[in-house]
Amino acid sequence: RRAFAAGIRERLGIEPEVISGDEEARLSFAGAAAAVPQTAEGRSLVVDIGAGPREFVLGEADGVIAARSHDIGSVRLTERYLSSNPPTEAQLRRLVEDVDAAVEATLETVPLDTATRLIGVAGSVTTVTARALGLRRYDSQAVHGAELGIEEITAAAGELTRMTREQRSDLEYMPAGREDVIGAGAQIWARIAQRIGELTEGRIRGAVTSEQDILDGIALSLLS
């Protein structure tokens, strides 16, 4: 950490700031939730489906209520389970079991069942959204803020997962280098959406896609 900080000071002339986990959750929530107007009575659940740990952040218009991270990233679960090309049903079942366990563990500290809105962030979510929208090329304006039903998310995730790596790499909206791990990422997102729908007893029937994340949250905090 000292070497990293020294490098930043030497190259950029600024002092890096290490933020807490709570601050990270607050900034992530602020950035992602900016895609959807927050109402006084609503609770948004922001789920970050990046390559690293998954983050669940529940919040309201005035800030974060609770947050939790889990190490069930698309890279890790691809390496752990999806060795076939495309993956087998047995491999996918084991992946889903890991996701279910993470959701159950999250419930210990985050009241997921109280959410009124689900927002998905990061590459797996945006790629599934592009697939569901039938895009030929990636279109940020179409993807950001798009709202999909859980059934649409599940169907698009299934299509991406059943493709071979070579077929995925031919998709013009596929981010470079993501063709190997998008199957896991898509399934993680679909299963989380399904479980949130179940936990809220159908109150949440879909999810909003946000291209905004912690960087946008930092920018908003600097402007406020």
C-alpha cells in the first residue's frame, strides 16, 4: 500500500485517499441509483455484477441502509464450475447453488425482501440487457436505464450461456475479453433477479440497468 501511495504522489502529485467499505457502498449506490429517480418511500437494491466480488447495496433516497459483498464473481465461478464449452446443466446447477448461498448469507445483514426496486450494474448486466433488447451493436443510450422483466433477463442469460466462446466473441456488443466469463456473469445476474423476485413475493418483477457506478458516485459527491 505504501509503495502504491508513493507512486501516486510521485506521478500525479496528489495524496490517495483510502475509503472505508461503508463509504464505497454509499458511493456505489449513489452512482448506480442516479439512473432511477428515488422516491421517499421506495427502497432500491443495487447489485454490482462485475468480474470481482458481488456487492448488494440496499438504500433509500437519503442513503444506504445496508450492504454486503460476496466473492462470487464471474471469473471465479467460471474457473470453479464452467469448464465445458458451452457449460453443462450440471455445471450451471452448481453455480446457481453458490449464488443462492450468497443471497441467503446477504439476508443476514441486508433485508433484501424490503426492496421495491432492483438495479443492476456492470458488464454482465449491460451485456445481458443488450441481448434482451436485440441489439446488433452496443448502444449505451438504449442500455442505460432499460427496464427488463425477470423472464427477459433469464431468457437472455440462457441464450448467452448456451453459446460457445467462439459464438460469443462474434457478438458485436460483447466487451473484449468477456466472452470467456459472460456465461457465468449472465447466470449470476439472472439467478439474483429470480431470487429477489421470490423474496419480495412478486413485488419486484424486473430490474433497471445502470451504466453508472462508483466513479459516478464519486463525481456526484464532489459536486454536492
